[in-house]
Amino acid sequence: MNPETLLILFVCASLLAVIANRVRIPYVVALVLGGLLLGSLKLFQAPVLSQDLLFNVVLPGLIFESAYHLPASALWRDRLAIFGLAVPGVLLSIVLTAAVFVWSSHFLGDLEGVVMPFGIALVFGAMVAATDPISVVAIFRQLQAPARLTLLVESESLLNDGTAIVFFTLFLGIAMGSSAHWTSLATSFLEIVGGGILVGGFIGWLAAEWIKRVDDAMVEITLTILAAYGSFLAADQLGYSGVISTVAAGLVCGATGIRQGMAPSVSLAVNTFWEYLGFVLNSLVFLLVGFTIHLPELFRVWPLILAAYVAITLARASVVYGVGALLSKTRSHIPWIWHFILLWGGVRGALSMVLVLSLPPHFPYREILVNLVFGVVLLTILIQGLTMTPIAKSLGIIDPNDRWSVLEARRMRLRLAQGTLDDLERLRREEFYSEEAVELIRKHFVAIQESSRASLGNLDFDPAKRLQGDFTRLYQRLLARQKKRLLDAQQAGLISQRTFDELRADLDAETLDLESQPRALRERWLEELRTEESEAGAAAAARSPESGTDPSAE
């Protein structure tokens, strides 16, 4: 990639970011559309979206950046749902996609190469089974959806692409004539995934321990880069899953190094670096997705692409609703209203495209598989990417008028003004400043404080929704503080590990209830309070003189 081309791509990405913000469409969609337009105009020769570029440059950085921001405790809390979607769910999705596609292709007329063997269809299912972490994370971070829903989508997308790559490798070997029994396939899967977890966890731990011993932003940024790319390359060289390894490194490094070993200023520098790197890599890969897709070739087999899109959607729906049904009676239950968002969040992206381009040149049905995968990727990004926000608003998952963001900003402005006045009073007492200057600043922030407090009462909020929202957010903050106090007590040796585990499990269960069914939790509390008040009233009536009870007898 020459410097001129790289410069043009970054200029295009910056312009598309501004346009996407103005017209309120996901940045990912704008990048793909921009890439399609630039590719059709053929103004310059764009770099190829190759396996080396995606696997050695893009994926490690983006996966690590997402993984180290994920709270390990929340992942463990939702482990059943995440594991169900990312491992058995991916395998089931592959098989269902292949079956539905092969069945539906019999009704599509005389398109050449339509009816492919089931073994080849399994390879296709593996290529499109994984929700692409790059596109999914980019879209959901713009949604401002509930924290647990975003966590489920992000963590599943990070893990299921690793499992899908493993299944793709195994099914590709079978399709090319490798004789392997299902037991050996299962053993290979466990070895590849387990090895990736061990390698990534070890490298993440090394980086975290080193981070604890230095206090230099540049060094610590370098250590996180080494953890991200080193874990991927090391696992890949050893024959394990590089994606799973990088996820493990990010989780371990984030849980033990970045949150415990970094000073706040260093943490800010590291976060800023990874945020910028994520923007650069996202911009590059989705522009190249647009450049790589050639619409005339897709139009030639559009009925088959549509059949493939229906197949992957039905398979995804079966997995999401199936896992949800299995967990409906457990603490890890997922609200039914979230299921459609999890289904619709199954966006495919650059990973699927690179997998199909990595097929050997003489692989059966290679040309039609390339068009199928490219078409499915384009449809999921455009259809699901463009409709995700309207659907989430219509389901009530996010506020259609963004009033909670306005309320949050006004509350924060009030807190900042109050904090500034407290700091001003402390500085006035501790150091010698001109009283006139202090009074001028004080009056300014008092005015801000009063206007902020007044503005909080001017929001057009439905009282019931305001009550529910305040209850949820306030209780979330209190639960977070309880968890911090519990952790402090455990680290100080005030409680045993067993007590810590029991109390932490109780708090996790409360958090799940709050994030999944806040209204039901609040109504249950109200019912319990009414019951207690009724029982207390009955007891008081029984003790009163009118009831015939002699108080002196007590």
C-alpha cells in the first residue's frame, strides 16, 4: 500500500465520518457505501482486502481494544448465554444455514452451480456463521443500548468469530477429502480453542505484570500493543486460535493490568491511543469491504444471495431464541424483547469475506461462494445496519427522543458546578487568593448551579418512565458501590473467600434482575413493601385496646 493511497483512504474516511454524523446513519454503513462508490468510479487502485492484512493488522488490534474494555466479572456473570451463543450456537447455525440453503436452492431455477453438496454448504455456513466483531461492535457502540445487551452482543461477537474460524478450518478439510471422525474433530476444536486461551492468558498476564511495575504512558501503550499482536501471532504459530488468544490477552490485561496497574493519566493516554487505532482500523477495513464488492457480479446471482440471506437469518433466529428459551428459567435469562436485537445484530463483515477469499483456487464452487458471501455481507450491513436504531427505538430499548442523554448531561453539569464550588471553598481556606476573584468565580458557578437545577425540572418526561429510569440508574450505581466495598473488604482480609463468593453471587443476581427486568423488580419490591405494611398494620390492630388485647399482659 503506497502512501498516496493510504492518505486518500484516510481523507475519505474522515469525510464519510462527518457525513454519517450529519445524516445519522451508522459509520460502518457510510464507509461501505463510500467504498462501493469509489470502487465503481475507479479513481485509484485501492489495496486488496487480503488475509494477511485482516489477520495480521486489523483483527488483533480491534479485538484487543474491545476485549480489554469488557468487564471480566460481567462476562462471567453471563457466561451461560455467551457460551451458548458462541460455541454450540455457532455449530448449530452452520448446520442450519447449510440445510436451509441447500433446500431453498432447489427452487431457484437453472442458475449454474446452485445445488451444491452438503459438505460444501457446511463450509459456506461456517464462513457466514460468525457475527463480525468489527461491524457489530462499531454499530452497537453508537446505539447507546442497555449495558448488559451491549455486553452480550460484543462478547458473543468476539468469541464466535474465533469458533467459526475453527469450524471453517475443520469443515474445509473434510470438503477437500480429509477423513476425520467427529470425535477427532471435537478433540481438534478443544485443542485449538483451549490452546488459544492458554497462550493469550499467559501473554496478557505477562503484559499486566509489567504494566504494574512501570509508570510511563509510552511504555505501557507499547506493552498493550505487544499483548494484542503478540498473542495473536504466538497462538497462530503454535497452531491455535489467534482470535481466541487475543480475546484472552485483552481480558486478562484489562482486568489485572489496565484497571489495577495504571495511573489515571496513563490510563487516559492508553484509552485514547486504542480509541484512535480502532477508528483507523475500522475505517480502513470497511472502505476496503466496499472496494472489494463488485455489484454487477452480485446482480447475476441475486436470487441465490437472497436465499443465503434468508438461510443465515433463520439459522440465527433459531440459535438466539433457542438459547433464550433454555435460559428463561435461570438467573442468566435474557429479556424476550432483546432477542430480536440479538438476532438483528448478526451483521457479517470483513471476516467472512477474507475466509471465502482464502479458499484454494480450485475449490469446488469457489466463484459462486465468493459472490454469495460478498452478497450476504452487503445485505447484512445495509439492511440490518440501517434499521438497527429505528427497531431498537420502536421496541423501547433506547429512548427515541434521546431525553435520557439530555437528563444525564444536565445532572452532570449540576454535579460539576457543585464540585467546583466545593473545590473553590477549600482553596480559599488553604491558600491566599484575592477575595474579589474568589467571589467572582463563586457567583459564576452558583449561577450555573441554579440554572442546571432549574433545567432538570423542565424536561418533558412521562412520570412513569422517569420513575422507572431513575430507579434503574440509581440502583445500578448503588450495586456498583456495594461490589466495590465487598472487593475492598476481601482484599483487606476482612472476609473469607467463601463469604466473598457468596455475596458477590447475590449481587450479580440482583444486577441481572435489574438489567433484564427492571420494571418487574421494582413492582416486586412495591408488592413486598405493601405486604409488610399490611402485616404491620394487622399486628398493630391486634395489639390495640379495641382488639381486646391487654397491653400489660405483654
